[in-house]
Amino acid sequence: MTDANPPAHHDHDSATTLTRDHTCFDDVVALLADVTAYMYLVDTIRTGTASVATESFYGNFASKIDGADRGFYPFELTRHLAANTWPDSITIYDNLATVRAPKGPPLTGSEHQKLVRQMVGGPLIRYYETYIPQVLATHGTDPTNWPEPWDFARVVRNAFAHKGTIHFESATARSVSWHGLVLSPSMNGHEILFPILGIGDILLLMIEMDTALRP
């Protein structure tokens, strides 16, 4: 399937295009596909129309790290999946100035957030587990010697593996930080996704994890 007739993009601060050469690509696609399918379903039920599944519909994910809104045009992904093909690239935009199609209220309820945590956590865990052997081979077993995104992702991964809540094994365990955000044992039991991190942060984290793997 070609990339002909993409949606018309509006002004944005910056953009990151991931391709199959990026180690995180398949897991980012899986994350976005999961969240997109859920977003389509809920918005269609709430509004009574399937108009959200159009080229102009924009999926927007907040980031707590820098306050940016990170998102993408789901149609760029779903048109491939509908044709039983895998995309060659996906572009994530920062602070895109566009008008979304009509939709229902934001998915902010606790039950919505619980489900979204599972959708987001699975791809992050899978990506981490796939490439942690490479990190260990290059940087050793002491996480203090790992690139910052991977050291931080270690705690995020553990949180998602423990029903989405921060889980340090010891009260004296070392804290981790990323872009100035610190996670510490005193935060045990707190949800890692909403409000500490947003989906936009997970996307940025996976992109930076990929960058850290490159020579």
C-alpha cells in the first residue's frame, strides 16, 4: 500500500517520523493501534456517528514531561491495517494546530484509564524485554551505567507489570529520573500513567530508548 493522499497537516512545533529501522517501531504501532481502536469505538458510540474515522481525525496525547501534546493522524495507520498491510512509517507531531472531528467527552474516567494503562503498558514492556539484552551487553548489569531513558524505563516497566503502579522492591532503592521527573520508593503504589506520566511521555520515552541503542 502506498502513502498516497495523506491527510492535510497543519502547523506544528516539531515532528518525529519513525520507520521500520527504529527498534521501537512495531511496539509504537501496536500501542497507537490499540488506543486508536478504543478511541474510535468509544467516540462512535458517544456521538452516534463514525465520522471520527476520517483522514482529518487527530489522536492527541498529553505529555507531563514538557507539556507538549503528542499525537498523530490515526488514518495513516488504520488504512494500512484495514488493507492487511504493515505501515512503513508513522509520524508523531508535537503541538499540532488542528481541529479534531466531533467527538465525545475525554476518556478521563477511572475505568477508561485502567483499560488504557493496559493498552499502553503491554507494548512498553514488550519493547523493554526485547532490547534489554542489548543494553546489558553494552552497558553491564548495573542500571546506574545505563542510558537515562533505559534506567527510567526499568521502573516504568516494573510499574506496568504491577498493575500500573510504581513498585520499588526496597524502600532504600535508588530513585530514577528522566527530563527532571524523579520516581522514588516513596511513590510506591501510585499510578504510573495518569497523572504522573501521559501517553505522550511513553511515546517520547520509547523514541529516546531507541536513540540510546544507536551507535
